[in-house]
Amino acid sequence: MGKQIDLTQGPIWKRLLQFFLPILLGVFFQQLYNTVDALVVGNFVGKKALAAVGGSASQVINLLVGFFNGLASGATVIIAQLYGGKQHSELKSALHTSLLFSILGGALLTVVGLFVAEPGLRLMNTPEDTMEYSMQYTTVIFIGVIPSLLYNIGSGILRALGDSRRPLIYLVICCITNTVLDLLFVVIFRMEVLGVAIATVLAQCVSAVLVLCALGKLNEAYRFRVRDLRISGSDLGGILRIGLPAAIQSSTYSISNLLLMASINVLGTDTVAGNTAAGKVDSIFWMLMGALGTTVLTFVGQNIGAKQLKRAKQGIKTCLFAGIAITVVITLILMSFGEFLLGLFNQDSEVIRIGYRIMWFCVPCYVFWVLIEVFSGALRGSGDALIPMVLNLVGICALRLVWLYTVVPAHHTIDTIMLSYPVTWVITGTAFMIYYFRGGWTKRTLTKAAEEET
């Protein structure tokens, strides 16, 4: 059985590091898993295939899958708090509710995804020369979405219990499987984008089976059993209360990206491919921030469950300083070696030029995203999910849409489109910092704890 880390005890920096490193490596392999698809099609099929896999198709998939994963994040918070409070019976019920919810949600997502894929791609002005590839990729991914959701929620449960090691191991296995199948289907069998999509789904099936087996070996008091799968109304209500704001935030964020992608699409295949390559290169930053966000959410969740507010706040401070230091290093690396890294995905000089131009607009302002990631994770871990949703909706999504429909039409260039990212990050990061330090969330947390004691 994997080692579960109790984040409510021991030196804060040591517990955070023990939990963070396996998550970091796990997210690294998750990004590598996605990046391999782009590397294979970009080098063995061409820039049209690269644009298809990383362009409109990716945005449509992220919109729908991201909404469900936002809902599922509520389960992570609930389970972390129950584990921190040693409430094993309630934990068992929440675990089985979460897993059945992912299966039912995945089935619904498959139907909806297949229905909206083509009209969604066309609404985004997907270049006609990439349309066939985009449809192939999107269709196969949605057909195989259930194992993806099972892995995501299952690994989230394991992390909520303090076990970040086994999700890492399963991701490594999944990544290796995906890489081998990518090369087999694309290079040997010449299946192009269809081969990449099938490889992705098969690899996700492997990871889903592994994580379910791990959940079946947990403590007897709350381990996974198929016969115990049922929906508890109270558990589902708690999951939705915390997860729905995150889901709405994720979907509206994706919608804003969809509309921005539509603006990029009309600039041509070279621009779409350059944007895709830039996104894969700077995925190292998003990988680190994703791991940091999961760490602070789980740390705060367990410590709030154990009624240790002071320790939770100390952990948040540690994560914030670590995130800023990491971001400075990553920024220097990406700015120094950006063109070389872009060339790994496609050797077309125009694609590299556009990709590097995009990076110059975004990378120097990543430090503001640290504020968003850490404070948002901390607030959601405490159970305060509404305000992070509002701040993100207004500061990122709404302002980005205003920019898209006012500034971009007057100067429709890749520069103008990309400038919307740093502008919204600066505003939203500042808003999160102000809200966190004003302390309203701590008052609600203490009030809730007092109510539970009475």
C-alpha cells in the first residue's frame, strides 16, 4: 500500500516537499503524455496535424472535460477534510459517491461531446485544412473519456489521503504506454492523428485500472468496493457545493480561450501551429503551478479538517514563496532557450518565429499566476469556493472577452490577442492577494468549525 502523508503533523516545509515532489513528477509525466502527441504528429505527420491536435480540438475537449474535473475537485476537498478529521465512515461514502459520479458524468460527457464536436470546431473558425484531423482526434477522445475521468478523480482521492506517490507511478506507466503506442500507430502503421487519439485513450484505460486497484487496497474502513458504489445525496451536495464554482470557473475560462482560439484560427495554420508549439513549451510552467495548486489545496484541506488554521496559513505562505522562486527560474530558462525548444515540435521557421513571439508576451508575467494558483487553491481547500470563482470569472474571463471584442477587432494581430493574457493575470492576481490578506475567508472557516463543534 502506498504511503499516505499526514499533512497535519510534522515540519511544514518537509511535509509540503514530500507531497509536492511526487505530484510535480506526476504532472510532468501528464504534460509529457500530452506533449508526446504533439511531438509525434508535428515531426511525422506535419504542421497541419500539429495545429489540429493542439488547436481547436484541444480547446473543445478542455471545455467539457475541464467542467467535469472542476466538479470532481470538490471531492478532493471533501475527502481531504474528512481524512484530516479522521471521519472514516463518512470518507467511505464520499469516496464511492465520487467514483460513481465520475462514471455517470463520463457517459454523459461522451454523448454531449460527440454531439457538439463538429459545430464547435466550425464555430471556432477551424482552418479547413485541419478540420478532418480535428474531428478524428475529438471524436476518439470523447468516446474514451470515462477512463480519463476515473483516473483523474481516483488520483485526486489518493492525493487527498496524502498519497501522491502512486498517482506518479501510474502516470509514468501511462506515459510510457502512450509513447510506445504513438510511435507504433503513427510511425509504423501510418494512422496519423487517428493513431495518436487511439493511443491516448488506451493509455488512459491502463491508468484508470491501476488507480481503481489502488483504491481497492486502502484502509479497510474506506477502501473501494464495486458493491459499495452508490450516490449519497449529502456527499454529492458537498461535492457540488465546492466543485460547481470550480467547474463554472473552468468552463468559462475555457470558453474565453475558445473565443481567443477562434481569433487565432483566422490568422492561418502557421499561427495556430506556432501557438500550439508555444503552449507545449511553456507547459513546464503550468505543470509546476498545477502541482503547487494541488499541494496547497490538500494541505489546507487536511489542516482545516483538523482545525489547525494557523498551520494552514503557514503552509500557504511557504507555497507562495516557493512558487515565486520557481517561476523566476522557469522564466529565465524559457526566454533563453525558447527558439530551440520550439524547434523540437516543428522546424518551420515561420512557426518558430510566431511561437517565440507569443512566449515573449506571456512568460515574463507568469509570476502573477502564482498568486492566482496559490490563493485560489488555499481558499478552495478551506471550503471557500465561491469567491475564487467570482474573481476568476471577472478578472480573467470577463475582462478577456471585453478585450477580445473591443481591442482585438481594431488591431487583429497575434500580438494584440496575446496581450490579453498578461493584462488579465495582473488584475486577477492582485485581486486574489487583496482578498486573501483581508481575511474574510478565515472568519467563515472559524465560524463553520464552531458550528460543527456545537
